[in-house]
Amino acid sequence: MINSLGRKVFALATSIVVAASALSIWAGSHSAKRALLEQVQVDGELLGSVIGQAVGLSRDLPDELETALGQDMTSTARVVAHFVALAERRGLPTQELERELQRVAADIGVAEMWITDSTGRAYLTVPAGSSFTFSPDPQLQPQASAFWPLLSGKVREVVQPSRARDLDGRFFKYAGVPGVDKPRIVQIGMEDHFVERIRDRLSLQHLNHSLVRSKVLQQGLVVVDENLRPLVDAAGSEPATLSDLDKAALQHAMASGRAQSELRPGSAVVYAAFRSPDGSENGAFIAHFDRQDLDSRLGQQLRFALLSGLAVLAGGAGLAHLFARRLTRPLEALTGVASRIGQGDFSTVDQLSAVQGQRDEIGQLGLVFESMARQVQNREQVLEDRVADRTQELLQKNVALSQAQAVIGSELDLARRLQLGILPEQFPPIAGLAGAARVRMQQQMGGDFYDFIPLAPGRVAVVMADVSGKGIAAAFFMAMARTSVALHLRQGADPAQCLELANDDLCTSNPLDLFVTVFVAVLDSGTGLATCANGGHLPPVLCSPGGKVQVLPTPGDLALGVMPGMRYEQQTLALHADQTLVLVTDGVSEAFDSQGREYGMERLVAALSSQGKTDPQHLVDAVFADVDKHAAGTAQSDDITVAAVGRLH
């Protein structure tokens, strides 16, 4: 019995020991596996924070640098445009101007300058001696054709991102603006690898390769956006094919915000979500952590459990808990530092020294993370310094631009006074006739003009004209037209012959294809007859005593400067005592109010009818007053000119 009881006790004790050993082995295995999965999950969540930072930086920082560089280049191009316009106006020879541009380019670090004429041909270049003509055809010039709209002045600037040129593969950034004095392209180019290098170093591919090289990961990451579209994969090139299980795990990680891990032969796989610091970009990734070191520790635990039996049964759970805490503590430190760096506090990077002292993947991850944080900090400092330098340069260039604008404004004001000075201030003293006129330019210089030209005794020629366009070009063309018309009238040509001869003169000297509408009337103070010819201008208005006003029909002949060899009709009007002939340009009829409605000829007739007087000066002042009342403060859209000639009683 004793032997039998002893055997039973021995068997029971043996069974208990075996059971305890088995339980210890199972408990040790389960605890080690759970710790391993927890570590992988924490690693995955930390890696998600790093990826989120990388996505935000790779999206924002290169684009901000690209934008700042483009604004700086556009400002430089505008200064160059004003410089070229001022130099050419002062008569600086082309070769000397090109040498000056080369010195300017060397001072400000610009590699290329291309300044064209109105056809797109670059006649001022840096480097000197280059030959190039811009084309609007994107198939012929995929890059340069984008600057063609600058010739029309409708586009105020064109900035292209840094990219490799088709010509030689060198990275260049181009920016351009239109000319300030005439249609032209002013383009500058800078050779720049800076933005591309930053974009490459901040990319997910670079992070992926760094983690693999440092053996933090067994193989590369598979990163997808919120719609499971691949952003980067293990190969770094062709998108990986996701299984249905992978898709479900990634979607669960994004929905819950928690990492999900599992053990596979040779690796620990984690599915985790990431989010950029501003929350604009989110997605998930798959990471394969190397489990060789972790498996080694798991084996030690299992052997210790097998040899120690009851000791493992008593203390296994506590040891497993302490072991898990040992693994997760450095990861908690990494997470805290990453969170503070995400808020812009780089002073906490030194706290990673304790983590980096570990000779495992966590220590390597701490080294990689510190390297990335230092790089980001250095780039922020470089960016701040560069922005400060560019701001100072911009202030200096703005001062130079203001000085150039002041010179240009002074010269334009002088030109305006000279232009107004060539118009007659008073009607010539001719018995039986009276006249008045007034002009108001829309810009500093314009294309409207009038003239009172005394001819034979008792005869005077009245001219009213309107040049197409505005500004300096119209003013020069106006001077040519006025000179030609006055010359032929003084040489004895009648109004029709005068328009024919002046038209031929203007057609031979019209490089900008401008044209001018002209009305000419020659009045005889003795007979009251007015011989008239009209080259595309508005018809005259005849004002009679008692408020009777009528628009006189005239032939609708072609404007001057359009086609040589034109013939013009002539007609004779009878101007009786106290009748006045009123002439206007389309700046009167096309004056707009705040609702965009035109003044029109009907309102002009109504305004003249309401006066009851036929005094020329009174009628001119009345028309200007009524146009101003109609516009009611709306900006003037065209030159306004009014002239009146009356026969005294």
C-alpha cells in the first residue's frame, strides 16, 4: 500500500511538476509572444508618427522653397525689364546694354537672361551671343512656349518649377514677365538642384531605404493612402499587390487608429496608420520587423522555464511583465520626443541618448530618428537665413524700382505737356467765325487731337481725329497724322485730297499697324459754306438757335493708315448765322456709367438741345459737364475731345 501510495504521490507530484513545468513553459511562451507583439505595435505606431512627419515635410517644405524662389526670380525679372526699358530710352547701344546685363547677372547669381523684341526673338542674352526665338507652339518648344503669352501683356508673369531641361538634362528654373515699354519677353533662368535634393531626402522612398539599410526593417515598407493607393512599396518602384487580408488589416488600422501585428516565419508584421501633423494627409503601412533577436530572447525564456519549473510558475508572470516594460520604455521615450519635435521643439533630441545606447533595432531607430530631426532643424535654419537674405535683396530692388518709376513718371509728364502744347489753345482770329476746343487724356499721353488751321483770308480748316490705342504709341502716331494733315491743307489740298494724301503717308510709316479716324472741314466765313470729308470718324452735329440739333450724315469712308490708295468723298454744308458745328471723339459717345451703359450720340444730341445757346465755348463746356454727370466718378475709359466752330450773326 505504501509503495502503491508512494507511487501515487510520486506520480501526483510528478504530474504536478510536469503540469507546473508545462504551465510555466506555456506561460513563458505566451508572455514572451505578447511582449513581442506589443513591442512591434509600439514600433509601428512610432514609425507611423515618423512617416506622418515625412509626408508633411516632403509635401510642404519643397513647395514653399519653390514658391519663395519663384517670387524672388519674378521680382528680379521685373527690375531687369525696367532697366532695359530705361536704358533703351536713354539710347544705350545694344552691345553695351548686353554687357551691363552680364554684369548684373553675375552680381545677382542669375545664369541666363533672355530679352526679346515684339516677335519673340531674343536680341539681348546672357550668356552673350546666344540665339533663340520663342514660339507659341508647345510641340515645337514644350518649355519655352509657356512664355509666349507675355508678349500680349495679358499674362503678368510666368514661373516654371525646377526641372531637367530637354536640351542637356541640367536642372533649371525659369521665370518671366512682360516688357514695361513695349511687347517683349523678359526671362531669367537659374540652375538649381537645391529643391530637388530636399524633395528626394524628405521622400518616403528615402525613409524606406534608410530603415532597411539600418536593419530596423527586414524588408521595405508598403505605404498606401486612405484609398489604399500605393505611395511607396518594398521595391520602391512598382506598386505592391495587396491581398484582401492586407487591405482589411490596413483599413482597420486607419479606422481604429491602433496598430495591428502578427508573427510570421522570420519576421513580425505590423499594420499601422499614419497622419501628417496638420491632418491633411493620412494613410497606413505594412512593416516587416526582423524577429531574429526577439526570437533569441524568447528561446532563453523557454529554456529557463523548463529548468526552473516551480520558480518559473511563481515568478514567470512578473518577469514577463518586467521584460515587456524593459522593451516598451525606450519606445515611450522615442514617442515623447517625436511628439515634441512635431510641435517644433528640437531641444528634446538630446533625450534620445539613453535609447541610442541600446544595441538593438530600437537603438538604431533612435539614431535614424535623431539624424532626421537634425536634418529638418538644419533645413529650417537654412530656409530662414535664405528668406532673410532674399527679403533684404527685395527691399534694395524695390528702392531701385521706385527710383526708376519716378524718372519714368517725370518723363511721361513732360511728354504729356509737350503733346498738349502742340494743340492750338485758341481759335484763330477770323472775322465772322468763332471756335473752341478741349481735350482730356485717359492716360498721361493719348491719341486724340484737334486742330484749327488758318488758310486763305476768311477761311479756316477744322480737324478732329482719334488714333487707335492709347499711350505713347498713340501719341507718336497722333503727331505724325496731325503733321501730315496740316501740311497738305496748307499746300492747298481740299479735304478729300488731304485725307487721300495723308492716308498714303501714314500707310508707309506705320510699323505698329495703327490707324486714325479723321474729320476735316474747311469753312469760308464769307459764304458760310463748309467743305467736309470724313475718314471713319463720328459724324458732326449741327446746333441751331432755339435748341434745334441734328446729326449730319457723312460718307462712311475708311480710317487713315489701314490701306494705301484709298479715295474719299467730299460734301458741302451751309453754315448759317448763329449755327455751330460740334465735333467729338468716341471717348464722348463711349463714356460708361457705373452700370456699364454708354453715353451715346442720342444723349449728346439731348445735351446740346437743352442748352439753347450756340456759343462754341459754352457748348464744349456743356458736353464735358454732361459726360462727367453720366460717368458719375467712373474711371475714364478713353481720351475725350470736343471741338465747336460757329458762324457769328
